[in-house]
Amino acid sequence: MRKKIVAGNWKMNKTDTEAFRLVKRINTSTIDESVQKILMPPFPFIKEIARFSSLTKIAVGAQNCSEHPSGAYTGEVSAEMIKSVRAKYVLVGHSERRAYFKETNELLVKKVEQVLANELMPIYCCGEQLEEREKEGHFEVIKQQITEGLFHLTEEQITKCIIAYEPIWAIGTGKTASADQAQEMHAFIRGLIKDKYSSKIADSISILYGGSCNPKNAKELFAKPDIDGGLIGGASLIAQDFVAIANSF
Ligand code: PGA
């Protein structure tokens, strides 16, 4: 059975006080126990939130990490540091990082390597732009992102990864991919994993949908056979919405 996962990507939002107010509300809500909840706050809050949430089994992740293990890289945060404050997951290759920080598949290979070397789980993001979909190039774009970013991994390593499909045109726009569009792409991604590795491995990897996922559309998305949960941006900043999404399976 694949894990059902709901991960909240807070991006660059919340001050210390606001972050704790949000975490407290989520922690005191009733959430389906079979769902793995992950909060991905900005770096300064990870340690406290991980400590605070350990009793409620809400895991914490980082939104990014350096491709280097340590050293003179001013302003960077290593996977080893993230592990040392008890986070369990790292987002790799979010479309905002690909676009604004020029992260390439080649660079992401190094980040995935750092994440896995520190026994953390990467949540590897892929997604196409609207023009690419309109020209019907979306499958090719996703294939390239997945192949170049992940398919150098061994069988053992790939089973430690989570994949998030986030069509760029749906992120923060209020425009969700339809459940059928999302399912079609998730099935395609699972097919790529099957062809490269095996059905057993493909069936074991959780593939999350992201892009304007909210309490209204989560149920229909999560009911699809290849959608194993969501990577939630905007709606993860409101406790009630995040909890409602987590309870949508
Ligand atoms: P959104 O963001 O839910 O605000 O569209 C999703 C994401 O970027 O991970």
C-alpha cells in the first residue's frame, strides 16, 4: 500500500509567532491517522516545529537544501543540518526554484544525492508551463525532468523518493488541473518508473499533486488511483484548510 501524504509548503510566509499559531492549530485538530502529514516551514522554524510536532506524528521538511555537503557557501543550508534538527523530508526542484534560482535537472541530481546521503526523503517536483501543455509537449517535459533528475538512482534509492507533479500554470493561480488531467499525468509518471525499474517499485512510490489544491477539490483529486496526496501551498497557511485537505481521502 502506498502512503497517503499531505505536505504543506509554506514558502516564504509567516513570522515566528504566526508560524507557531498555525502549527498549534494543526496539532490540535483531528486528522486521519493513516495520512502522513508533513509541514515545510521556512528554515528558522524547522527545529522548534519538529520538536513540537513529534508527539502528534506530524513530520517536518525543508523547502530546499544545498547541493554541497558543507563549507564556504554563504547563506546555504546543508542536508546534514536539516537532518540534525530532525526534519525528515526535503523539497527538491520546486518550480519556483527552477524559475527564480535557475535550478537545472543537473543541479537537482546533486541535491537529491545530498538528501539521500543524509537519510532524508526527497520530494522531487516536476511540472510543465501552460505553453508547453498547449503545444502538447507536457508529457515530454515531465519525462525529461523525471529522467534527468531521478533515473540515475538505484532501485533502493528511488523507493526512498516521493514525486510531486505540479503544473506551473496551476500554482498559486486558483486554476487547478482537473482530476482527470492530474490522473493522466500521474499514471504517465508511474509508467516511466515501471519502464525504468519495475511495476513493484512504480506501485510503491507516492506521487502527489500540487497546484491550487484546496478543501473543495482535494476529494476528487485524491480519489484518483494514481494520486497519493497533495503538495499544498496557499491553503497550507490556513490551519482549517490544511486539515480539511488532509481529511479528504
Ligand atoms: P499552491 O502552491 O497550492 O499555492 O498552488 C503549490 C506549491 O507551489 O507547492
